[in-house]
Amino acid sequence: MLPLRNLSTPPKTTGKLLPFRSRAIGDSVLLTTDFGDFAFVTEAELRALYGGTLSPELEARLAERGFIRGKVSEARLVQRVSGRRRFLRYGPNLMILVVTLRCNETCVYCHASRADMTRTDTDMSRETAEKAVELALQSTSPRITIEFQGGEPLVNFDVMKHAIEYALEKNQAYGKEVEFTLVSNLALMDDEKLDYLVRRKVQICTSIDGPEALHNKQRVLPTGNAFQKAADGIRRVNARYREQGLDPVLYHVEALPTITRAALDSPKALVDAFVDLGCLSIFLRPVDPFGFAGKTQDKVEYERSRYMTFYREALDYILDLNQQGTRVMERYAAIFLTKILTGEDPNFLDIRSPGGAGIGQLTFNYDGAVYTSDEGRMLAETGDDTFRIGHVQDARYRDLIMHDTVRSLVLASNLDGQPDCVSCTYNPYCGNKPEHSYRTQGSIFGRMRESDICAVHKGIQDVLFEKLLADDGPTRETFRRWTTVRERSHFLQTGS
């Protein structure tokens, strides 16, 4: 029989079926529609469809899954498209303020191009912070997140505090829902800083790269033990949340690993390190080629096939833990599953179509330069200003959003106009990062079949659909929990 890839002509049953794409999953074939519905059929059933045969049993099965013309309401299809593109109704919602490049840790894969602790010239000024906040509040999004990054943001804590107070004051006129997020290694956290952050309801995120030895090898703190400092900070913050009576499943420090070559052989140990710290969400992200990671790739990089072996083992272990009562979530899976199982898009900016650069996020560098994304800012630190779209001193919000670079990135990240992506079975659920394509392939459009990001996204969705095909009850229940959205309303603020 011909391989599935040779079934390139439209099926003879086109008159009854909505357009679909197909991909082999195990011994079955996955079908998906433009609207995000999916179904599994056998290879024989697929070939029958292409031959013009649609049995009553298969027609009933496909009708139930939303594949048969005339048996799915137009209103439902409109709702499916609307749900998957809801983010296009609003402007950018993520506003990143890089308040300093100074950092007290040296990471082998540093994406931020850190500066030495003596480099006070890389600190954001109060005036620049105010200008950034004013532009951020002009977003047409009714809710924005102001995220403080570095370097290590706690190095410039006074300006960070000033930006928070200024945003709350100015937001009295805008009435937006505002969230604040701090991305920190926690080594400089003390009681005074923690008191302020908890009082001002600032979400706190950190990095944990796995067990103590691995973390300390990759994230060097000259003045102490980086892992112990982060672990102590996580426990202290989580304890404060419990004191406030907040649900620990929802309210806890978010900790992110960066999966380097050194982590690939220890997926279970990495997961255990997170669980032991009370981190109930793990985002198994492969290393990105930005900042110092581009210079140390001979130490940190790897074939993405090795990453997928790691991911499969880690996900299986996480699912086993859930069946034993430990409710820990893998965030990559949760993002894709939300799209697959609910028809909604969780608006994770790196995995949506079109992507989030410029229209979903803006990054304000310490010097006032404005970029389409944090990756664009990282590239600028290496001398490439391609993704710079303005400066806080003279930029107007409309000019930033309508910038030619933003328009180009929207086109490049629209999967329906991207070769390979337009015909991919995972088109309804996926997204790409034009900055990554630019960095690795020299073009914002890139070549997806040669892209590391594409390999990871396809690989993860293959794993998830394999598990959906197996239809294991406990796994289905875990997936349901991961796609159940519970608002963390404690962090939402409308004023001071």
C-alpha cells in the first residue's frame, strides 16, 4: 500500500467531509480540521475515504467529531474559530521591563547577556520606568501583565518598586486589570523585599534546573549555593501564600528549568527536585539559542530527538505521580491540550498563530529601547537591532504597534501562510517564533521542517495524541485537570 504521505490529492468523499489533514499516530491515523476538531481512523478507513467510500459507521463517528458537512452547525464552527483567535481582539498584554542587566549569578546558558554587578550603567532609571509604564497602560488589552526581568531585577529593586507604585497610580485613570510578575533567582531576597512583594501581590517566578548538583553547575552563585538560595526563597514565598489562606495548587512560586544537555539523562530526578520544593508546575523547555547560549552551544545544545526521549520519560513519570496523588503539571502539555481538548487558546505567546511578538508583548530595555519581544531584546545585546521598534522617550503607542517590523512578524507567524505549517496536521494547535527562525536560519519565515522548534512542537503533540488514542482513564482525568482554567484572581489589581 502507498505510504500516507502520498495521499496528496483530495479524497473523493470531499462533498461530505470538511477539509482535513492527516498524520500517522501509532497504528492509527489522526485527522484534524481547520476548526481544531480531531478524530482517529484506521489506515484502511482513510484509504476508503480517498477512494470515495464512507461507511455508515464511520460517517456517524466522524459526524460526532465535527467532520461531516451539514451535521455540524455553522454557529459552532464560528465559535471554534473565535475561541482560538480571541487574543486578536486585544492589544499586547505582556509588558516586560528589563530593569537591569546586572546579575549576581553566572549561568552557562544565560539568555539575558548579563552584566557584571559593578555595571550600574545597565540599570533602568526611574524616568525610563515611568515612560515604559505609560506606554504599557495604553495597550488596548483590558488586562496587562508587567513583568520585571534582568539580569537580576532585585539588584535594582528601588526602581522596580517605583514602577509598581507608578503603574498602580496611573491605572486609576485606565481601570485595567494589572498583574505584576518578578523573574528572579531569589538569591537577594530578604524579609523587606518579600514583605513588599507579598503586600503588592507580585507573582514570583524563578529558575530551578534540577537537583542541587546540576543546578549549581549551570547557575553559579559566587557568594553561595544557588540552589539552596532559590529553594529557601521558594519555601518562604509559598509559606506566605499559605498564611494568607491561598490555595497552594494555584498560588505557589512558578519555577522554570532550562533543559540543557546535562539534564537529558535525569528526567525523573529533575521532576523529583521540583516536587520536593513544592513546585507543582514544570515547563520542560529546551535551551534557546539566544544570549550566552549561542556561545556555549557546544556544552549545552543537543539533537532534539534526544530531548524528545527525555520529554517522553519525564511526562510518563509526571503522569504516574498524578495517579499516585501528587498533582504536578507539565506546562508544555497543558498549553497544547487546552487547544486540543477545549478549543480555546491559553494565549501563550510563543505557541499561537499569529505569534505574540509586537501584538501580544512589548519589551522595554533598561536603556529605554523598545523591542517586539524579549528574544528581540536579547539579539540586540549581541549587536543586532532588527527587532527594535522605538524608544520610550519619543515613541507613540500606535507607532509601536503599527511598526513595519511588527507587521512582518505577524505575517511570518501566521501558520496559514507559512509553507509546511499550512498543511500540517497540527496547524490548529501550534505556533512558531520568527525571532528563533531569524537567529538560527537567517529569516523570520524560516524553514519549519529544519526547525528545532517545529521538531519539539510536533514531537510533543505526537506524544499527547498517542496518549489520547490510548484513552487511558487516569491519564484523561489528569489531562482534564490540566486544561481546567482557574483564575488566580488574588494577583489582579485595578488600583493602589
